[in-house]
Amino acid sequence: MHERLARYPVADDQIAPTRLGNAIRRFEEYGYDRYRLDTQVLWNELTGCVPDQVRRQV
């Protein structure tokens, strides 16, 4: 249950009307909450450490 709730934004005014919107919003918050990184920096770090095949798919 806690894992499912963690997929959604913390504040009620941050909840989006779709699951995709909530997932994107949560990813934006996760980078800062966990690593104090901007979302763009976090995304570049993630894509920099994955295999080439995964990077091409993204």
C-alpha cells in the first residue's frame, strides 16, 4: 500500500488527472527529494549509465 501511495505527489494540489501525469510529477519530485538534483540532471545521469540499447529505445 505504501509503495502505491509513494507513486503519487505528496501535496493534494499537485495531483494530476491521469496516472501518467502523476508519475511524471513524482519523478520530478523524486530527483530533488532523494538526490537534490534537478530533473534534467537526474535524467542525464540515468541515461548516461544504461546500456546503449536502452538509451536508443528512450
